Amino acid sequence: MSRALTGGASAALFAILLLAVACSSAPPKSPEQERADAATTERIYAALEANPIYYFRDVEVEVDDGVALLRGYVWTTDALYRAQEITRGIAGVTRVHNAMELERQGNRGGGDTAGN
């Protein structure tokens, strides 16, 4: 028993869908926010590269409204935590999301390609 939606029901469904789409897109950043995020990103990269103990050249940084996203690869758990710690200490960073992975023995994700 299938019936087509009545005019009122279809209008309500359309309104709900329109509201969902409107809420799902973020407003565009202002030029000032773009510059602030870019400057924060550069400060994070500089601080990571200045670290004398760990190699962070495989870490990618993105900043969106003060929230730093770290992606890429490090070789130890200590390096992973240190990258987060360094990033938290940068002016303009409000939060840090870690999406980094460990790379062990040259294999990303710590897998053993030799089957051992």
C-alpha cells in the first residue's frame, strides 16, 4: 500500500532536507582567519623542524580555526607525543588532533612485509 506524499508532508520533508544541507556546510573563512591559520601552521612546522631529537619531516600540519591536525609518520611513540606537545605550545593553537602513524623498520603501520 504505497501512497505519494501529500503536499504538506512533502513540503515538510523538503524543509528538513534544506535545513540539514544548510547546517552541514561551514561558513567560509575570513581573510584574517586564513592568514592566522597559515601563520600558525608555519610556526608549528618551524618548531617541529627545530627539534634536535626527533625527525618530523614526514609530519603534515593543517590548522583550521586554531585546531591543528597532525598527519604523517613518526618512528617512535615518544616522537608522536612530542609532536603533540610541541604543537600545543604554539601560539594560536586551541586544540590538537593526532592522525599520525608509527613507521617501524621502514614499514608504515608497523607491519612486517617479510612475513616473519
